[in-house]
Amino acid sequence: MNRSLTLRTGQCHVQRYMQPLLGMIEQGKIDPTRIITHRLPLTEAPTGYDLFKNKKDNCEKVVLTP
């Protein structure tokens, strides 16, 4: 308090980029599956969360399937 500190945060422009990106995916210009590093059943969600949170096993994206 009273130290002249400035905190700033940013937001992701999801609404701005979502439609153009989805269009590129539909046209085959972008392949988002390349970032998926782990596929797990939904029952292993806690394991997937731990992998992602702690960046274990070079985890970038976990996809859970029911």
C-alpha cells in the first residue's frame, strides 16, 4: 500500500479472433490438433489436469473424451 505500484492485466480477444480462426479451421488452413499432446478418458481428468498444470511429460493440451 502507498508504494506507487501499478498492476495491469490483459484479456484475450476471444470474440475478435474466434470467427476468423474457426473459418480457417473449417477451410483446412489451420490444424489445431497439432497442439494436442495427451488424450485421456474423462475418468482420468485429475491426472490430465496435473499433467497440464505442472507441465509434466511436455504437456501442452489435454483432450478428455467421455
